[in-house]
Amino acid sequence: MHIKENFLKLKAGYLFPEIGRRVTAWTDANPDKTARLILCGIGDVTEPLPQAVRDAMHAAIDEQGVAATFHGYGPEQGYGFLREAIVENQFAALKISADEVFISDGSKCDTGNILDIFGKGNKIAITDPVYPVYVDTNVMAGNTGEADENGAYEGLVYLPCTAENDFMPAIPEEKVDLIYLCYPNNPTGTTASRAQLEAWVAYARANDAIILYDAAYEAFVQDPSVPRSIFEIEGAHTCAIEFRSFSKNGGFTGVRCAYTVIPKSLTVTASTGEQVSLHSLWNRRQATKFNGASYPVQRGAAAVFSPEGKAQVAALIEHYMGNASLLRNACISAGLTVFGGENAPYVWVQCPQGIDSWGMFDKMLEDAQVVITPGSGFGAAGEGYFRISSFNTRENVEEVCRRIAAL
Ligand SMILES: *Cc1c(COP(=O)(O)O)cnc(C)c1O
């Protein structure tokens, strides 16, 4: 019997279990104060699914109850109605066609599964701090060595993102093959400018590298000069794959729908010298291993682009960004240095002098009964910062702001 021993290299999911352990220890010791706890650590939405989405899903369920309108297996790539609505509403003028959009049940899965189409021996660059999925899926795939005592894996190229470089990593000196970029960023809540993305696209083209661009938070961009898609950058169609999700804009975290855009012009040279289209490899992968997102879910996702759906999603974004603004201002008023939170639902806060990320976690828990996420949990370069999520009710956010002011 052989197992995939790469899995044994994984650090046993350290961040969220450790948060849970510390919260449990505190609640056990402080049963009288437990009701005061407010969770600002999670990256999950809190507001209900838009009415337009629920209406469309109800109607689709009813269609499933009638033989004449029943849908069995759908296309593995997603239904045309959704792929077309996405292109029309999200990629107008960006030279993306409906058949370059692959519908799925989540960007977490897609950003992990994409490694199926890449071979061994690629040099992989990831930003630090980072969404842990990119790292762990590469460990599972065997693209790394062992982790060191700081949790950094041998073989990965870490690109530190700190206040000093505006949370946008320097272009690597060495050649890498795959680069994960996520903007607006989780966890830092910061954005990439057009000029910065142009530099990455130029690097990728010059080095035959591919940018895996996670735009899960695209809908939170408020500043019209901030790019929402890598495909706004000239040349990206030959060097980038973009991941998008309905999770954070439409509140689909519990419904599951996302998509991956692979331009047909994105090709790589195989060892035989043959030009191979990554679109066709991903199409083959999905057709073989995936049977499509469910019909009612895809109808619900398409309703995000209806006039009612757009208005309801805009109201959700306004709610969360209003929260982010309150949290930013509360931290600034408390004398803290704050990043992000202007085009993303995360506020990234520098710990006061002399306190590290976990120290700040404990302080916020003990003194304010607010659970935040320690920056070091997202990577070594996150040390000295903490993340406050704006995914919350307004009432909770206002209370958190009062408690930050009272610290
Ligand atoms: C929330 C999130 C996603 C979305 O994942 P789903 O599987 O579509 O819910 C993707 N990337 C990042 C960085 C995220 O934070």
C-alpha cells in the first residue's frame, strides 16, 4: 500500500485550530463574558442570499419537478446562459469569449485543481502572507520539499508583501514558472495598480511564466483606477488564468459557484516542442473529473446579473465596505497604522510596537472580546500585523469599533 506521502509534509492546519484552541481556553476561564465575544476572524459572509438569487433558484427547482423542463447532467464547463452572462457583465471589451469561462463549484477547488494540468519541476512563486490554499495544494501535489520551523516549504519562492513594498511583491530576479497573485488581496485587503500588474505581465511573458490571478474580491473595488481583472492588462491573454467566485459578492459561500477564465491564446511549449493550449487541457480535466455545478445554482448565479440581482449585490458590497470603513477609522483613531479595507473587505492592521501577531490576538480577545486573525498565520511576512474581517453585521461592527476605542 502506498499513500501520497506529500500529505505528510503538510503542517497540521495551524492557524484556525490554534485560534479555536485559544478562544475555547478563554471562554472556559471566562464563562460570564462569553456572550460578549464577537468574531472578526472569519472570511465568510454573514448577510443572506439576495432575493433575486433565491427566486431564480426556486424557479429552477420547480423546473426540475417537471419532466419537460427537467435538467439532468449539464455541460461540464457550465451552462451557456451563465457563461454568456459572465462575459457580458464582467469581461465586456476584455476579449474573453463565453467558451473561455469554465463554471465550477468554487475558486478554492479551481485554484487547487489547476495544478492537475501542470507537470513536475515548475518553480512556483507565492506571495507572503498568502491564502493558504495555494501553498497546501502545491505541497500535496509534490511541488515542494519539507517545511522549515517557520512553516516555509523548501522549493517554493516566497515573495514578501509588507508595508515597505506597498504589499506588492518585487518582481523576482530568478525565473519562476507559476505565480499566484490575489488582488484585491486576502489577507491584506490591498490592491494592485495597473502599472504593477503590467510589470508582472511583462515578466511572465519574458520568462514563459503563467500568472494564476485570483480575483475573488473584484466586486469590492471602489477606486475606478484599480484593475478588476488581469485581462485589463495588454498581453495577459497569453500568460494568465483568472479565478473568480460568486462567494463574496453574491454571498454564495454556502451555495457554491465560481468560474475560471482560460483564454484560448494561452499556450505553453511541451517537451516535444509542440504548442499546447492550457484551455484544452483544463477542458479535458474538467470533463473527466467534474460533472458541472448544479443547474439551480447556475440559475441563481446568473440572477446576480439581472437588474434586481445587481442592485442587491451592490447593497451587499456597500454594507461590507461600510463596515470596513468603520473598522479602518476606529483603528486609525486608536492610533494604529492601517492598510487595506478601501477596495476589499479586509482591514490589515499593524500591531502596536512591541506586540506580535499572536500577542495582539490575545490582547483583543482578553481586553475587547474580539476575535481577529493573527497576520503570522498567513505566512512569516504577516508577522506584526492582524486582519479584521468586515464580513459581519453592522451592529457587531459598531460594537467592535466602540471596544477598539476603549482599549
Ligand atoms: C473566499 C476566497 C475565494 C473563494 O473561494 P470559493 O471556493 O469560491 O468559496 C477564493 N480566493 C480567496 C483568496 C478567497 O479568500
